[in-house]
Amino acid sequence: MKKIRLIFLGILMLPLVAPAQLKVDQDRLEQLIFDLAKFGLQDNGETERVAFSDADIAAREWVIEEMKKMNLETKIDFAGNIIGTRKGTDANMKPIAFGSHIDRVPNGGNYDGCVGAMAALEVMLSLNEKNISTRHPLEVIIFSNEEGGVMGSRAMAGHLGKNALSVVNSTGFSMGEGIIRLGGDTTKLKQVQRMPGEIAAFLELHIEQGGILDRENLDIGIVEGIVGLKWWNVTFTGFANHAGTTPMNLRQDALLTAAKFIVAVNELTNSMDGKQVGTVGRIKAFPGAPNVIPGKVVTSLEIRDLSSEVITNLFDKIRQKGEEIAKAANVGISFELLDTTADPALTDIAIQQQIAKTSAKLGLSIKKMQSGAGHDAQDIALIAPTGMIFVPSKDGISHSPKEFTTAEDMANGTNVLLNTILELDKKLN
Amino acid sequence: MKKIRLIFLGILMLPLVAPAQLKVDQDRLEQLIFDLAKFGLQDNGETERVAFSDADIAAREWVIEEMKKMNLETKIDFAGNIIGTRKGTDANMKPIAFGSHIDRVPNGGNYDGCVGAMAALEVMLSLNEKNISTRHPLEVIIFSNEEGGVMGSRAMAGHLGKNALSVVNSTGFSMGEGIIRLGGDTTKLKQVQRMPGEIAAFLELHIEQGGILDRENLDIGIVEGIVGLKWWNVTFTGFANHAGTTPMNLRQDALLTAAKFIVAVNELTNSMDGKQVGTVGRIKAFPGAPNVIPGKVVTSLEIRDLSSEVITNLFDKIRQKGEEIAKAANVGISFELLDTTADPALTDIAIQQQIAKTSAKLGLSIKKMQSGAGHDAQDIALIAPTGMIFVPSKDGISHSPKEFTTAEDMANGTNVLLNTILELDKKLN
């Protein structure tokens, strides 16, 4: 029945060129999501596709093939971003860009990033199918290594520094090595940068990872701002010794100290008013044997908030408390700021309004909201008018194999994306 | 000068067959330690030789070659123990055995186990050199995988259960797989077992890992008892979710819960009178990314004491507290007892007395003590009269690359070992 309706609408709408009610093919979109999830599929039925992995590279090759089938002009830029361009009718127009990422966190799900990436392909398929041309060139961008520090979008915004290239993700590859694996060139990252004015507008569709839309039974989230984040490595240096012969009171136990620090991070984050979050997600203890007191532990520390001041303030408290804990245990502590920082970002008001109008025309309920997650849109907002469209994620689950968004919700978001692009194409110069 | 003295003594002593003042070759012993440390030597100058690793296998092949050069009858038993036998003159006598291990903890040192193993070889070299024959056959035993759960000695004592074979060490190999790698046979472990009476006496020389001998400037420790130990895996099951979008109060953070547990293990262990030790040395967080709340954490838990009741009592307290902590955090917790248990063991009184007498004849100072570390001798004590000789370890450091014992201390201990063997050979039937 859905298909019949779509065909009917298609016939109705074609003469209008860019009608508000234009609809994408929900089944085709869902199939793209299924096809993408095959890259990195494990024996346990879950998919692993961390940036720079063989699975990531295979998925990227598949995306490029699909883009070519759509007659997009495709390239990999020097930061490993995949860009597929559909020509516009007006040679004076700068591109309207949209997209997301297909790399995943370890043990992640099939929807984070993937929905926005596949929706972007579906938009192109729908436009081709309906023979709709636009004044602006349209660019699908599949950003490289979003999860490991929004690498591709930072390079495009011109602030992927040299230091970032040494940050290693769970594949064991550094960003620098990963860029080479993806077909980029670390010596030419400057050329990846787009200057303000070079992109007419940027849109990203993404699952809403906070669970608000799902809880409140709403269709579309319109993102007003994206929180900033900072990452640190925290290193605790004690003394490795025999667990059987070293009395409790003579130990310099790096793991015990790290454990007290992890508890303190949680307490200090909770002690402040506001929505800031502080997380220790990674820990390694050395040498890591049951019968050896750990001599060294390295943990991650992540802080996010909409205010840079809050991030700095909370970190100062955490560092001070960490130093107290370590000193009392006769253990060393050091903090290394990783070059994966993202500043808080605001989206473009006019684009927010357009997304709201388009959603209304499509009969979809909306909510304006902030994004607690970082996104490629955050960096692109520095160089182009940017909008973000959220669709519900069941129970707000993300970064987990249990992540799930219905095909209908994905299609709703993609319809908003498609029609917003067409409206912006009419309005923007 | 030392060599001249040794030759002189050799001439003097040969007619007496087994003089108390017999001395080993200190330089040759030290060279054996240096030679052994080459197996697994890394670029950073430290050696890694965890049981079942390629380095472990290469070192074992070298030991077997050295044994063959000493005309020992060598074999690998079905549990991977290397046994080198020197014939006795009396066919009715059961062997006097001595030895230790050459496998190491991750990031360990050159002396733990290695001193006892190389001392055993040096004893054989000294006896050969001086043409001394014994009534009892003499067996050097290099036990397999001591550090990963005294595997070889447990098999010899007849209590390496089926469950133990699935315990995996840091090489990634299980004990069962490791036994195959070492040339053993997991289906024939029963044949490894020695019955009470089959070994006349067992002696192990080892570094003293508590630092008492070094602190008190003593030469020889005579071990009265060896503490028992139990290992558990503790699994915390929370829910992996996005660290940016999941508010602090909605998290089921497995790592935060594990951190509170690690602090509690320390507090509870300290809260009891006595010398019990409780250690968390290993931790893994899944998925282990800075921007994902850990959904699962697995830690080790080790408890040691001279009393099995104290171990059980402390564990009960830790389990109860762990369950409270986990429940409050809405996180699951489970404890899995690993099959690496060692019961507290006492050494043979007559052998203790003989070690003391021999030490006195050699002009060495002694101290009777307990061993906080587990040893192969602990299991062999179940099936044979057993003695343990400790030599100082600088600052009591062990399970660390900084482990160090002087050549003189090693030679002192080996002299005690050699002369105690010769005395036992005279006295035991």
C-alpha cells in the first residue's frame, strides 16, 4: 500500500519540480541500511566497523560504487572523506552538502551515522528517479573517522592539527596512518579545507541519541546546538610488584588509585548543576595479571557540555581531586589532552525554521533540542550555515548493538532532509 | 681467586664424596641466568616470556639441550614439565627432585623461578665436574606454566582438573592449548601424577619476594609454609550507551561499579587483622572507547592467606559488598572461581632442619619464614617431603623488570641446595 501511495504521489508531484510532499522510497532506504550493516558482520550477528578497519575500507568502496551507479562525480579527499557530487543547473551556485558517517564505535550499532549516510544516498536516488534537477550542485559527504574524533569534518573545517594525527583508535592505527589507509594524504590536509562561503548550506540527518523523541513519541528533532567535548588520557604510575608478598600497606597500586579517580569523576560531575557529562570509558592496567599489583594504568576521560567554561571548570576540579587521590597513594598522575576537542556549535536559525516548516508540511511532529553527542555538523557549522535533523532511536540507545530506528522514522527524516534541500535550493543564492 | 679456591676445595673434598663445604661455580651460574634472559628479550632491553609464548618454547628447548650436554636423561611429561634425570647408584632409591620454573609473569623479571631453575642445572654441572655420584637418582624439574596457576606442579600432584584447562593466560592460549604447544598431552594428564613415596624429597630454591632477607641483611630464608590463594573473575554487566547523550542519572556504568568494587576489595582486606592480601590486577572494559559508557567490565580478584578459612571469610565479605554496590548501581555482578586454587602448604620439618644445618656449615645467616607467594613446591608438598630455600631479592621487588638478586646470593642459595641434596642422599632411604 505504501508503494502504491508513493507512485501516486510521484505522479502528482513531478510537474511541480520540488513539491513539499515529495517522498523517498522507504523500503529502498531500509535496504541500504541492511546492505551497509553487512560490512564488518561478525559470527555473533553483530557488526564491527571501526574507522580504518578492513570492514570500514570495504564499506567505503561499496558506497563509492553505489554513488557511481547514481552518476555522482565521486572522489576521496585528502582527509579520507568520500564526496559524491550531482551537478546543479546554475554554474554560479555553491554546493548544498549533506551526509554523515559510516564508521562506528567498537561494539556499536547499525544506525548511528549510517542513517544519515544512507539517507543522503536515498535523496540522490529519489531525485534521479524523479528527474528533479537543482540550481545548486548537491554533495553527499561521507565523513571519515567520525567516532575517533570527527576527523574528516575537522579537516574540512580546517582545524585538524598535526597532533591529532598521532591519536590511535581501537584498530591500533593512528589517524595519520588511517588517513593513508583510506586513500588520503596527510601532507595535503590543508587542501581539504573549505572556506566560509564555499558551501551554501550543510544538513545532517542523525538518530537522536538522548531518547527524548522516542520517550515523547515525536517524529523529528530540530537541533539548535551541539555540545562541545574534550578528551584526555590519564596515566597513573605506581609500582608493579608481587601480589602475594607485598603487604597491603606497602603497595603503590595504580589500579586502586585509578578506581578512586573514576569514582571521583562521577561524583564531581554530579556535584555541579547543569547537564554536563563526565565519562571514563577506556582503561588499561599494566602488566594486567591477577597476581601482579598494577604498576601503571591509563584511562580515558571525556567531558561534554554546551559551555566551554563548564568543561574547563569541571576538568579543573577533576584534576585537583585526582592529584589529591594520587598523592595520598604515593602514585603519580598525569593528564594529556587529546587533540579530539570539539567546541560547542550552534546551527543556522533560518535552516532550523525551514526544517520546521518542511516537517509541518509533511505532517510530522517536531521538537527543538540540543545534541549531547558530537557530530560532523558541529565542525561544518564553523564554515557553513548548518542544520541537523534528528529521528528517534528506540529507548535512546546508541553506541550499542541494540541501537534501533524504525524504517518509518528513517523515511520521515529523509523526507524532511530531501524537501529541506529542495526548499533551500530555491531560496539560497 | 674464587676459581683457585674451588679447585683447591675440589681436590680436598673429592675423597669425602659429599662434603658440606662443596661450592658451585658462581660465574657459571650467573652466566646461565644471563643466557636464559635472552629468550624473549625485547627492544627495550626487558624480557617477556609468559608460559606458552614462542619465547617460553625457545627457552625450554635451550634448557633441554643444556640438560643433554650434562648427560641427563631428559623428557617432557604430558603436562609439559621438563624432567632431567641423573642416575643414582642404588636401584632401590626413589629420586630426590629439585627445580623451579622459567616462565614469567607479563612484564616480569629475570630471577623469579629462573634462579631455582638455573641453580638446579648448576647443581648437576657441579656434581658432574666433581665426579660425585649419589645413591638416589637426581631429577631436575622445570615446571610448566607456574605463573598462570602452577600448572605443571598441580598436574604432578594429581589435582589439575579439567576446568583448569580452559583458563587463558595473557598469550591468549588456554592451559589446554598451552600444554599441547609445550609438547604435552591433555588426555594423558593422569599419567603425570606422582604418588606419595615416588619422590624421596623435593627442594626448590627461589628468590624471597617479600623483601625481608634484603631488609634484614640475611643470606638464606627457610620456608616453613606457603600461603594458599584463590582467583576469581568478577564480571560487571551494565549497559553500553553513548557517553554524550546519556544523562549521568540514567547510566548503568559497569566501569564505575567496578571502580567502587576495587576500592571495596582494598578496604575490606585492610579491615581484617592478619596478613591476608587481596588484589585486583587485571581489568577489561567493553567496548572500551572514551565516548561509550562501558556496558561490561571483567576484573580479576585474588586473595591469599596461610589459612583457607581467612580466604573464604574475606571472599564472603567482598562478595556481599560487591553485590550491594552493584545493586545500588543497577548493574549485574557475578563471581567465577577460577581453577587456579592453591591450598596453604607446610614444608617438611626434617628438611627445614637439614637446610638450617647446611647453611650453618656454609657460614650463612638464616631466617625461618613463610612464603606469601605461591610456588611449585606448594603442590609437590602434597606428595613428597618438601623444602624451600629463599635467597634475597633487592628491595623485595619481584614480578617486575627491576627484580634483582646478586650472583653471590644466588651462589649461596645454590650451595645450600647442593649440600642439602647430598646430605639428604646420605640420610634418606
